[in-house]
Amino acid sequence: MKLKQFIGKGLTAIYNLGRRFTNKFRNEEFRTVTLQSIPFWVASIITGLIAVLYSNIFHWVEVLHSKIEFERNAYVFIFIPIAFVISWFIVYRFCQSASGSGIPQLLTGIQLAGKQNKGVNRLLSLRVIVVKIASSVTMLIGGGAIGREGPTIQIAGSIFNTINKYIPVDWPKINQKLMLISGGAAGLAAAFNTPLGGIVFAIEELGKTHLQAIRTHLFVAVIIAGLTSQLFLGSYLYLGTPSVPSMTGWAFIYVIIAAILAGLSGHIFSKILLKIIRWKKALSTRGKKLFWVIICGFIFATLVYFTGNNTVGSGKPLITKLLFNQEGGLAWFTFPARFIGSIITYIAGGAGGVFAPSLAIGASLGDGIVSIFQIPEYKNLIIIVAMIGFMTGVTHSPFTSFILVLEMTDRHTSVFSMMLAAVISFSVAYAMDKKSFYEHLVGNYLEEDKELKKIKKVDT
């Protein structure tokens, strides 16, 4: 009898639990949250898949680069200018919103979200995805010093915006700004395989709003995009696991020096780019713009001719070589060559980001600091610090910079030196300019959007 009572009570408990669960599905709030999550899942999976394809294409091209000797080869004066022109023309002819990095376009889209959908759709669309990939890959084939991480962020934002645009009318409403922020975070997480970096980037750079409002969907987007990427690429570290010494004794002083120089260099890099971008607005006709691209192509070809393979591509192979080769540093001209080469590539007008190139410039600066002070025992520490410092000087996002590098290298023992470098370089850059490179570009896009509105009003 006792056994029957025990079984009866057990079945009753299971039945009651089942009723509570099914009642939750009938609950309107639970149903709404569930339906709202589906677009995030779909967009995140697509983002992960495209990020994997994009990453593989970049990897294949850079493997091809490693088999070619660029230095002192006259053919660079032929195929580099041609690649620059084709990359620029793809953007100029088919979608001018796909030029450059992609992060400023997403930031602008977030600001316009909910106010003016046409402006958002111009910056974040299916056309942007196709043109962004085609233009950036063409530029990379030509040796352009660009990265895929910024473009991946705009691509992810475009995917999330497109999914949001085609949600059925009777579906629960989803905040467009939330969708774009989650897309940017998912894009960065999938590009670098750094989920924490994606979340921090969204909070520090994209959202500038309360985490309470975005936390659930943001985490879902980052996790799913990251897992989709890992499903095909594996659980890899972007830069591997280099050996990094502890920050003891004189290393503390060297870290501070490297952070100051890197932050200042990042600021100078941004300022030069912004001045040239503003000056380029005077090039009003297609002929002038084409001539400008050709000139950029020949200048970059000349630079590559004299400096070789370390100047071309995203710079990831260069960083890997520095962190895992302890037999000596790079040539003295590597830092200025990467610095100038990245500027020339960006201002040519094709698609391509400055995230990975910034890390490469910082790494080559760090190697130069090691050579000047003759401190090979602290080589990897200084290189990593300079990478964080330079990226922070450009982006004004210290937490994102150090979290990204931390996740790329898995060097948790150096977390305090990374944080110190991020804070110092940010202080240096912020003292020189209150706005980051991306914030200045967002201002440019917002001005263009206002001009387009005025033209449409006049036409009507």
C-alpha cells in the first residue's frame, strides 16, 4: 500500500510539473520572448557560417602570399594597382556604403535605428555583404594591408538588420537597435573567436546603453555565432599560446613605455587617416577618384617592392612569426612600412578593416622597442602590450582591446600588464583627442545622411 501511495504521489508530482511547463507555453509573455529569440538564432547561425567562409578565404589568400616573394619583384607594379582599382570600382559602382572598415557604418546604423530605416538599410544590407566580401578579398589578393574583422562586423550587422526587416507583421516586435548591437557583437565574436571580446565590444563601443536591456539576446547572438564558427574551424586561438614572461622588475617600466608609445602611435595613425579622408571629399568626379586609386596602388607597390612580404595582408602571419620565433626581430623598417601601408590601403577606397592591421602595426612597434632597449627576455610581453596599446589608441576601447588579445593568446598570467597597457594607452590617446577614429567617421556618415535627406526634399 505504501508503495502504491509513493508511486501515486510521484506521478502526481510529474503531472503537476508538466502542467506548469505547458502553462508557461500558454503564457503570452513566455511565448513573446520565445518568438523574439528565433530571429537572433537564425541571424547568429548565418553570421557564423559567413564568418567561417570569409575567414577561410583570407587564410587561403595569405597562404598564397607566403609562397610569393614580393620584395624586389617588378610585377607588384602591375597587379597591386590593378587590384586596388578593381577593389575600389566594386565599391564605387555597386555599394559605396561597403567601403572601409565597416564598424563606423554599423555605429551609424545603430544611431539611426528606429528613426530612419532607409538610412540604416543603406549602410546595412544584403548588397553590402556581397560587395564587402568581393572588394576586400580583391584588395587582399593585391597585397592590401587590410583585415576582415571590421568588415565581418558590418556583414553581421547587415545580416541581423535584414532578418529584422523581413520578420512577419504579426510577429512580436523586436527593437532594431538591439538587433544591430547583437549583430555587431556576434560578428566580432565569430571573426576573432573571442566571445567575451564580442560582449565587451557591444557594451563599450556599440551599445553605450544599459546592459539590462540587451543582455539576453546579446549573449545568445554571441554564443550561437561563436559556436557555429567553432563547429567548422574548431576551438582555436586566433594567435595561439605564446610564452609571455611575468611583469617583474624593469619589465614594469618597459610596459609603461611601450603602452605610451603605442597609444600615441595609434592616435597619430587615426589623425593621418582622418585628414586624408576629409581631403578626399574634394575629389568630386569619377576620373579624379580613379586617378587617386591608381596613385595609391603605385605607392603601395613601391613600398612592397622595397620592404617585402611583411607589409602585405592583414598582418596575422607577421604577429604569429614574432610571438613564436625567438631568434631575432624584424627589419627596422617593418613598423613604418606597416604603418604607412595600412594608411595607403585604407584611403584607396576599397573595403577592408583596420582591426587586424592595427594589431600587426602594434606588434611591429613592440618588436622595435625590444630591439632599441635590447630586452629580448621581455619580447612577447612588450609585443602584446604594444598590440593592445595601438588598437586602443585607434579605437578608444581599452577593455575591448585587452580582452580581445587576452582571448586570442590565452595568457591569463599577463592580464594585469594587459590591463595596465590598455589604461595607459587610452589615457594618452584620449588626452590628444576625445573622440576615437570610428566616432569621427560616424560623424561623417551622419552628415552624409543629412545631405541625402536635403537632396530628396529638394527633388520632391
